[in-house]
Amino acid sequence: MTPGKQPASLTVVVVDDDEAARESFAALLATEGYRVDTFASGPQFLEALPAIDAACVLLDVRMPDLDAVGVLEELSKAGSYPPVILMTASPKTTSPRSARELGTLMVLEKPIEEACLFSAIRMAVRARSSGG
């Protein structure tokens, strides 16, 4: 493993209805050694969740069918789930406080700077490793 690269066993899940965004995140994360699973909707992600060992989830706030709040409510019902990082192009619609109340680690504003994204993922991996 090259310095700075993550072990391939760490999976980051990207849930975003924008195909270009999903592909962009997947390509970027792969360059840093992450394994990436992508989903176009909240229901697709929730259906696959039992088979995924995710280090963290990058979850778009606004999606058709089931938005981030709905996904988080379903995750909460399921009990244990990986750390969630919300992504939004409209930061005024999701306050950091309400995001934390929903069980998310943080909210990142799109477009997301690479350094900020990787810092958030490292924080999520640490949170998962420490059990909270």
C-alpha cells in the first residue's frame, strides 16, 4: 500500500441521484484506495445495506423517492449503521445541528473540496472504529 492510500477493505458508500456526481466521487475515492459502492437512491441503498460493510456513507440530502431524512429514519430503525456524511448543494436546508440530531457525522457543501472530503471520511472511519 502506498503512503496515504487506504486499505481496499475500507468501503465508502455514495448515495446520490446524480449519476455524474456518483461517478466522480467513485473515481476520486478509488484513487485514494477506497473500495466504493454507489447507489442512485435511498431505497436501493437500504435494500443493499445488510450485505455492505461500509466504513461510512456519503448521502445526498435531496433525492427523489426517499430523501436523506427518510434514509436516516430507516437507518435509525435498523439500529447499528455506518457513520453518515451528508452532502448538499443547498446548505441552508440542513443545519449542522439538525443533521447531528438525525445521527449524521457532518454536512458537506457541494462542490466538496477533496481535502475536506478525505478529512471527513477519515473522521468517519475513526468514529466507526471507536464505536461511535
